Amino acid sequence: MTISPDATHNDELNTTEYQMHNLFGNQISNATYHGLLELFPGHRPFNIARGNFAGIGRYATRWGGDNSSKWGSMFLSISHALTHMMAGIPMFGVDICGYSHNASFDLCARWMSLGAFMPFYRNHNMGGTISQEAFVWSSVAEASRRAIAIRYSLLNYIYTLFYYANTKGDLVMRALAWEFPNDESLKATYSQFLLGPSLLVTPVLTPNSKTVRGVFPGIGEGTRWYDWYTLNEVHAKPQENITLDAPLEHINLHIRGGTVFTLQKPGNTTAATRRNPFSLLLALDDNEYAEGSVYFDDGVSLEPEATKTVAYTFRKGILRAETTGDYKVSPPLVNITVAGLRKAPKRVEFHSDEGKQKGLSPKLEYSNGTAYVTELEHFTRNGAFRYDFQVTFKY
């Protein structure tokens, strides 16, 4: 219900409802944003909006409104989110498992897995429908636990994506065609997406499925893809649509070669996760190169007093981490995993301004193209990124 579009507002210009209608949501969000700032000075307001117009991303998170517990709604949620990315609204999500109608256990399991890789993640439904919390079905609970654990381990990656969305206008979720614009075939790919530039998400979007089909762009042009869970490299032909196993409690994720992820052991809350040890996951490209960055601040201040950015490069068997900023990051770095090596290293050395630990050296294991470096907490006990560091693989 709305008032007549030619009704006038009580201002000196007699502005019509036709002119103002779509701006109302923005004005309410603007008022809420500044009201929260008055209540909590210096803290970032968190405001969820529905009605909106261009520019709402400055003031509010947005969710997609009343969808339904249908497979088609889950399918459309991907393009819905990508549209908002293009509109400058990076913090977006939909009602996971659907708002109206009754959700089935397999729909909800698949949707809880998919939703974990969207920016705003919330299961929400209307009164009069059956309960659809994750704990209602054991399979949904397990699928949710697995996906949320990965989401929490990736919080630094996701947070850094938002930092670059804020400072550079980068996109948090991305269509495959945006990252690989020269591949015309990707314009018709609606069922996969990228979280940032480096994590390919291939959800199941149909009922009673045990497999899912997906493409791996850039293969044949130097791009390598790795299974998130096994770190095995994907072997596919250019533009080939391959079949992937997809049990009910599993979502297919693949890492783009050339990436460095800063991970943390997932806790029960985001706050607990921030206190847990760090690990690095490197997936090498065709030239055995990788790069990445991570941004830290206190997570609550509108204008943080201290920040820290870490830039990584891996080239010719040497990983370098260069830090900028004064924000203190307390947890240690405990391990580094490097996937995509074509030759087994014999030993590894860790160097930083923190000094060499007498009689200690990192532990190195190698299997199927992947090197595992552990026991790094002895070298980073004062914080993973307090100093620049270098990790050198010796052959």
C-alpha cells in the first residue's frame, strides 16, 4: 500500500510523492545510521534495510525481502546478490532457506551451505511456517556446521574484501564473467560465483542431487584451481563443464591459483575466532607464484586509530610478508601450507626481525605437490605479524 504519487509533501517546494517515494528507505536508514552514532559514538552502526534507493550501501546492510522456500528462489539469490554488488551494496544477503512456504531439509541444507559464502548470512522465515533453524534437521545442522566453520576460518579474507570495497570500490561477490571477461561462455553462468577474486563457489541448486556441474575459468590460459578440502588440482579442459561429487552436507569450493589466504582456526563466535592462531594457505599459479594481502583493525571503530596491512608474495620458493601499520595482532602464526609445488623442498627456513629461535627450526612435510610447514608458533609468539618475515624453501 502507498499513497498517491501526485500527493505533495509538507515542504516549501511541495515535493510530490512520485519524486520522494523511492528515497524514503534511504532517508530512514540515514536517520537510523546517525541515531546509532549518537548512541554509540565512534562505533560503526549496523543497520539492516529493505526499502532503498541508489546509495543505500553507505548507511545500511540490505537483505532481499520476502523470498520463498523454493529451489528457484535459492537459484535467483545468486544473481540477486551480484546485482547488488554492481549497485555498490556489498553487504547483502537473502532469507536463507526462504521466507514464505515450508522449507524441506535438503533445500535448507543446500541453502545454509550456499549462504555461508554470501556477505550477509541469516536464516529467516515468516510466522505460520514450520521451523527451519539449522538444528531442526541433523543433516542441515551438519551442513551448517561445516560451512560456517569455513566461513569463520575465512573471516580475515572476507573482512579484507570489505576493506577494499570501502576504499577502492572492489566487489565482494563476483560473477565469473567479471573476473574472466574474455571468456564469452561465462556470460551464461548463473549457478556459480566467486567470493572475492579467489574462492569459487559451486552450490547445488536442484533437489535430490548427489553431484553438481561446474566450470573452471582460465584453465588453458595459466589459471590453476585447487579443491578447498583436498588441495588437489583440478584437471579440466578449457570451458569444460565437469561433474563434481556433492553429498548433502558438502559444498564445492575451489581456490584460484596465485592466492594467499590468511586463515584462523574457527571458534564458536567471530570474537573467539579473532583470538585463535593464524595459518597461511598458498595456492600457486602456473608460474609457481602467489600474492595476497590482509587488513586488520579493531573491528568496531568507525575511524580506527590503528590498522595493519600485510602484503604477501611467493616467488621462486620464497614467501615474503611485509607489514604496514601499528595495530597489534596478538595470535601467533602456527603453520603455512603451499599447494601447487612441482618439486619437493628439502628444508625450510623462517627469518624475521623477532630473531632466530636457538635450536629450533620449522617442521616440513611434503605430499602430492603440497608442502606443510608447522611449529611456527616458536617464531611468532609475540604475534603473527608483529614483524616482517620471510620463509625460504630450500631444494
